[in-house]
Amino acid sequence: MVEWKITNIVFTIKFNTNFFIDKLASLLTEDGILVDYDPDNFPALIITLENDNKEEKPRKITVFRTGVINIYGLKKLDEINNIIDKIKKIFNKYNINLPNDYEIKLNNIVINGKFDYNNIDIEKMYNDFVDAKYDPGQFPAISIPYYISENYKINFNIFKEGIFICAGIKGDLNNINQYINNIVNTFQENIIKKYVK
């Protein structure tokens, strides 16, 4: 069984409302909340939410005028409800009442893991895969797109020791762990095993 853990989850939440992010940016700044807002370079307000657990990295959220909020940096799926509550609390303070009816979408899960093998021939892998990327002078891992379906691919960065990072995973929140297990174990069985030294 391939070992893996979630290192980043990205959610998109669509509230059926518009935000006045210019005003919100100045109010948050006045209250000492860390914000990044430069509309000439990026059309959203970026808010850094400190984590209750100081050992964990802060969460980043981007707030768009259209009512769309992206949340980055989660490591557990069940954290999302706490983050939404935090956002609502912050917005309520400025008389912005977010509706309870919203659309939530899992955008991306990034995992780190280790295959069951310790010596992968990534040079041979690079020669065999047309769409692989490998430049050991820049980064010591090979990057391989893995197509789950015609319009859905994820990306594996694989180190020769069998360590990997995988990004782009999407799926049903209710069975996501089983889904990830299936992806990484199938990838190991169908691809990795062929390149074990």
C-alpha cells in the first residue's frame, strides 16, 4: 500500500452576493488583519487567516467581487466548515451577511507520499513518456501527467527514492481517501513497477 498524506486542499465557495472588496480591504487593514490587495495586478483581495494551531501555516483566502472565495492551505477536509464560519464571522463584523446557501467545490488536493519501492529509474521514465518533464539541474524529480479521464489529469512529481508529490486531485468529498488510495496504488501498479531498478 502506498503511503501518502494530504498537504494542501483548495476549495472554491460561491456565495450569491457581490463584495465591495476595496472597502473590505481597508476595513480589514484597519483591524490589523493581514491583507494583500493590488487590483492592478490581481483582481481579488487576499486575506491571511491565522490558524488556531500556531504550529500550522496560516490559511489564505482570495475574495473576488463576484462572491467567489478560494480557500488554500487546508490539510484536512473537515477544516472547511471552521474556515467558512471564520469568514462569516469576519464579514459579519462589517455588516456583510453571507448567505447560508452557497455552492462549495473541491478544486485541488495535493498529497505527498512514498511508493513501495526505493529505486526508481526516472531517467528511463523520462525517455519513455513524451509529456514528461525532467531537468535534474533545476529540480531532481520527474514530472508526469497522469490522465484519470480525457479531460482530467493529475500530476506526479517522482523522485528516484520513490518519494512523490501529486497535485490536481478532485473528487467526491465523501469517499476522497478511498479515491486517492485507488489513484496512487493504480499508478504504482501500472507505471512505477515498470521502472524499479
